[in-house]
Amino acid sequence: MLRLALPYIRRAPHPLGQALCALEMHLSPPQEIAVVGPPGDPATAALVTAARRGFHPNAVYAFGDGASPSERPLLKGKGLVNGLPAVYICERFACRAPLTDPSAVAEALR
């Protein structure tokens, strides 16, 4: 892709950033990250921090309390895991097993 764009990049280098974003989107599928847990719970806050740490330009986030129904499609059917806040990492609405440990979330998103 970059070889094809090279003549244009040489004439106008500013669009290079957009070309790189397009390449990155092509190589990395979008992720959907749902964090569920009571808003005031320190365990929920730790999971939110772990999920948002790092650079994830292809990620979409949704946050819910895990108890009340949500109209957000990403949160539907996702709740607490054994009473604990959880993070669901999904691609194209197919989710991995939920994670309740912040270090496991950070590792999964690395």
C-alpha cells in the first residue's frame, strides 16, 4: 500500500499519517471492549484503568454497571462474573471469556 502511495506522499507528505492509519486499520481488526461493574467500586476502576491503558486506536469502549439492562449492543448479555466487575474483549461482536483481573486485561490488550 505504501509503495502505491509513495509518489503522492512525496508530493504531499501530510497525508502519510492517514495512509498509515488506513494500513493499521487493515492489519488490526477493531476491538470492542465492555467494562461492567458498579461505578464506585475500586475493582471496577482498576479494570477501567487497565482497559484504557496503552494506545488502542481501533477500540470502542462501553461501560455499564453490570446489573441493569443496557440499550448499548456491546453491553447486552454482559454482567458481573461471580459478583465481580469484568472486562469483555470482543472482535466483531464475538467475545473472549470475561476477565476480572486488571493484569490479565492489560496482558490481553498488549
